[in-house]
Amino acid sequence: MSAADPREAITRAHYEEWARVVASLTRRFGDLDIAEEAAAEAFATAVERWPAEGVPPNPGAWLTTTANRKAIDRIRRENKRDDKQAEAQMLDADSPEPLGAIDDDRLRLIFTCCHPALAMETRVALTLRMVGGLTVPEIARAFLVQETAMGRRITRAKAKIKAARIPYRVPSADDLPARVSGVLAVLFLVFNEGYLATGPDTNPVRLDLTAEAIRLTRLIRALLPDDGEVAGLLALMLLTEARRTARISATGELVTLDEQDRGAWDAALIAEGHRLVRERLAAGVAPGRYQILAAINAVHTSARDIRHTDWSQVLALYDQLVRLDASPIVALNRAIAVAELDGPEVALAAVDRLEDKLAGYHAYHATRADLLRRMGRSQKSRAAYDKAIELAGNTAEIAYLTRRRDQLG
């Protein structure tokens, strides 16, 4: 357990209270730093006391009460917040806050934290930290930036919230459309971290994260049934989750799409995902990013094996996606489809153009390694595999990359 993050010693069920406690204290005291530190102290106290004294009947209430006391103590010690003293002494008399339009505590917090006054990347990063359960290194890897840079970004977001007095107000039904894009981005990144965990000290696939992301996206679908991107993200998650049991071998190695046992895929999830994709196509509305990604996955999960994949359709969908999202990650994935249609040489030229943007991304080097292997350039392929292994954090992926490298002549 890290002293800086005492939550790691709490069970997942108790850890989910972290976000609720932080958001509650932030709204009460108007200071995110105080809220996070008080919550951390409360969880540290729980780690110390609960094993000996037993878990209290209402862990959430215990954590909230303890964190409130820690926050009050700090405010009094600092002696700089006289205007907060009276409020602090009246905390026990506060009436419960209204639930707003969302019944689920976790989802309500995500919508609350995805405040439109912050830039999109900033609100997503901050919400991932406060509510999504991801660490700063995990968030940094999701955004392909250095950990220190991400830490500064989150710190600046907190400072802006404090300086601008941005309220952590429970969103109403009218607030949801303006915030949903940020919420979907949060859930997409949480799902991705569960689908292929980036940390070396975690399970390669984290079912807790993927299941929670799907659960919350289903709730948003019920709240906003006509939002195409909500349906698209849900379809994307379902079609990806359907392959989970076939993605890791008995020896703990990643199994790529072309080698997976498609009979082990979850047929019910695939059917539901395909139905959502068809519904969006029938709507006749120009698709957004998540809808296109879902359609790409629908093509893959419709093929009975890798040889029967309609790569021309996959490439056409990526061409459509590039017009909406010209990110280097999309370009990298598009190049994989190009390799299947035009050969590895053409794809490698496209991949090499991404070096300045993706040099620190392990999947860039893994893709280069595979293309070079297919071209018979074993020495350069080995070097690319070595770099991919060095940068990868997922143990199952490292095992797969190591085997492929060692198979080179």
C-alpha cells in the first residue's frame, strides 16, 4: 500500500465511496484540495482501524463523518478560513442535497464533476482522478502525456475551480446534454483501462472497471435514449466486452483478434451491440466517433474468422472517423486495416509518419514490429518489439510481445 494513496487497502465496494466523499466535501468547503486530503486521511484511518475493530454498519456514513471532521480540523489549524468556521460547525444540521435528475450516486458525481466551465481534456482528467478511480499515471498514459504534465494539468484544474468559484452543483435534467460528451469520454477511458490495464502491478484485464463503465453507460442510455453517441459508446463497450474471455490465454498471455476462439465470445452481448449499431444506422443521422468505432467492431464481430473480415468496410469506416478525429491513434489503427488491403509496406510508410507523435506509445512500436516481421525484416522487427516491451505495462501484452519477438529468426 502506498502512503500517498491509502484507498488501495480498502475493498472495491468501500473505495467507491471515495468519489462521493470528495465531491460532498468539495461542495461544502469549496476547496478540492482540502476535500481530497480530508478524504485520504479518513480512508487512512479506516485502513488502520477497520481490520481491528471491524467494518462499521454504514461504511459510507462513517467515512463521510470522519472526513468532515478532518476537514474541519484542518480549516481550524490553518486559521485562514474564518468564514468557513460557522459553516463547518453547522455541518451536522445540513439537509441532504437534492438528487437532481440522476438517481445513481456514481453517475451523478461524474456529471457533477464534468463541469462545462473547464476545457474538455481538463474536466475528463479531473473526473477520472476524482470519480473514475484511475491514478495519475493511468490517466497520463490514457492521454499519451508525461505523468508530471498530467499532474500539473489536474492541479491547474483544481486551482481554476477555486479561483472561479465553480460550484459542484448536482446537475438538473437540463444540464445533462451539455455535459454528456465529457461524461462519455470519462467512461470510455475507464473502460479502456479495464479492457487493457496499463499498470504493471494490476491484473491485465480489470473486470471491475469494464463492468462499471458499462453499467453507467446503460444508465445514461436510459436518461438520454435519443443520444446517438450514448448508444454508440454502449454498443462499442458491449462488442469489446463480448471478447473478454477469449483475450487472455491460460498462461496469462494476450490473445490477439486473429488468434481468438470466436466460439468463446459472448453471443448475447454481440447481438445487443449489433442491434444498437443497426438502430443508429437506421436513424439516418451522421454518426459520431463512438458510433463509428462501434460499427468497426460490428464488422469484426460479424466475421466468422479473421480471413472473412471485410477490411474494405473497416478502412472506409476509419476514413470516416479520421474526418471527425484526426488523432494519431486513429491513424495508427487505420494503418492496420491498410496493411490487410494494400500490404505491410504501404502501412509501414503511414505508421512511420506518426513517429514524432507516438514515439512513447508502446502500440506504435508493436504495430511497426508486426509490419516489419511480415516484410521479413527481422532485425528491425526485433528492435521494435524490444521498444514495445520496454514501454508496455500490461503483463499479458508483454508476454505476447516477448513471444513474438523470440519467434523471429
